[in-house]
Amino acid sequence: MNAALTIPPLPAAAATPVGAEVRRGLTARPRRLSPWLFYDQRGSELFEAITELPEYYLTRTEREIFAQHADEILAAAAGAGLAILELGAGSAAKTGLLLEAAVRRHDEVAYYPIDISASVLEKASSRIAAQLPQVAVRPIVSDYTRSLRELPASGLRRLVLYIGSSIGNFDPQAAAALLRSLRRRLAPGDWLLLGVDHVKDRTTLLRAYNDAAGVTAEFNRNVLARINAELGANFRPRLFRHRALWNDRECRMEMHLESLVAQEIRIPALDLAVRFRRGESVHTENSYKFTPDAVSALLTRGGFAPRRHWTDARGWFGVYLSEAV
Ligand SMILES: C[S@@+](CC[C@H](N)C(=O)[O-])C[C@H]1O[C@@H](n2cnc3c(N)ncnc32)[C@H](O)[C@@H]1O
């Protein structure tokens, strides 16, 4: 008899990306959960609410840069037509400014928003298709860390948008590997526009991730509600405290969920029980902050040649255009 047959099969949920990630993260020490898990429908809505908060300067600062420089940015990507691909497009609220500049300059513009969250992508795509009928919108639901195979090769020159400080979720090695994998799927002469958050005073950073209204705390705890909904777990999110801290050595903001009591969490779909000590935390997000030199070094490691960059008047955020070489 084959011994493997005696092993009980894992519940099907364990094989899904969410199940596999939750198992990996909650059985690791220290415990962690990947930030992409934030973005179920509720998480995407909460993120949209964060972008409107007075403390969260990132989105409005990047939008300010696009409002001022979209035409110059698009002028760099020469040619008759342009395929614009966006990694982690979300609501694509700022992207409209770039698409408008693209249609002013190019005869043919195709837009491929890529996001792991189908609900947010659908909403963004219909809005853009209605507002900019000249743009062919082709949404792609996909995890860009696993598969960049879907990157379309339409014959047009490509401009990849990776904005909103999303690269900051990855440690320097993983960020360079992600850029290299993107570069392999591009042709020389294609472009990457990277939006990154700059290093700044600690008070501004801490406030941005710990707003007075508690929306970021709710966003952070929503990952536990998602695990309850999708894997039948019994987290009581209120028994976890949102913590945002600045890690000076790593040059990053971190978000954690700290257990307020000793507790055992059951996750039936994974056949898993996880014990938390009081004060033990789950690391849910990193957001690396950059200097312009660090961005150039990262782009070069990723196989791109930095060409130009734009910042806001305070120098808080930077948008970097580089060429696949
Ligand atoms: C912080 S939001 C940024 C949204 C938008 N780019 C902006 O600048 O406001 C991150 C977005 O990336 C998506 N996302 C996160 N990880 C992803 C992944 N691995 N693959 C695809 N999309 C991802 C999320 O669903 C979310 O919509």
C-alpha cells in the first residue's frame, strides 16, 4: 500500500493563494501577512478612504505631480501609439491625468490596468472607459508578483506605471527582483514610471499611517475580518491593536497588529489553530521610503536606465521615468 494514501488530504482552501499565504504567514515567526491580503472589496474601499485623509499625503502629492507634469512625462514616450500598463492599478484615480495627456499626444492609446482585486478593477475600468472613450481599456485580474506573463505585446511601445509607492511594500532585494522580472518582459525602448515616497521627517510619516479618525487601523484589522470570511476563522479584530512605527535602520514604515490578550485563533478551512501571546504581533505591511539616489540604484539593479524624475514642491514624493535598456 502506498503510504501517501494514508495522509488526510489538506482542505481545499489551503491550496488557494489566500489560504496558502495565511498558513505560511501565521505559522512563521515572527508572524506576518502579505499586504496584498488587505485588498478584498472592503479593504479596497478602506484604502480609497485613506487616500482622502488629511494625514495621508502620498496620493494627493503624487496627483499634484501628475497634474503639473503629465504632458512632459508622456512626451518622453515617443511613437504613434502607446500601450499603458499599470501594476496594482486600484481605483486608478490619478491615472486619468496620464491617460488624458496620452490621448493628447498619441493616435492610439490602450490601457491595461492589472490588479489582484477584481471588484476595484471593474469599477476603475468602467469609469475610465466612460470618461475617455478614445482609450481602449483592457483590465487584467492578476497577481503581478507571480505572473507578469499577461503583459500584452500589442506591437505598441509600452509604458508601465508602477505608482502609488507600491514598490515600497517590498524589501530591497525583492523590489529589484520584481523590476528585473518586469524588465525581462519588456523590449528595449519601453518605459517604466515608478512613483515612490521619499524619506522625510518622522512625525509626518507616523501621522500618515496612524490617522486620527482610525481609518488606517480599520484597514489594517480588516485583513483579520477577511480571514474570518474566507477561511472561517474566529478572529475578533477588536482584540488586535493597530501599530504603525518607523524603522530607522531599514528606512521603512511598518504596520503591525498586536494581540491585546493571550488568545487562540482557529482557522477551520486550514485545519489550523494559532496561539497568540499577549503583546505578540503580526507584521502586515512595510512601506520603504527612498532618497533619489536609492531609487536610481534600484532602477539600475532592475535593468532600467533612469532618465528623468519629478517631485512636488516639498520633495515629499517622486515620480521616476526610466527606460528598458
Ligand atoms: C496601495 S494601492 C495603490 C493603488 C493605486 N496604484 C494608487 O496609486 O493609488 C495597491 C493596489 O495594488 C493592488 N495589489 C496589491 N498587491 C498586488 C499584487 N501582488 N498583484 C496585483 N495587484 C496588487 C491592490 O489590490 C491595490 O488596488
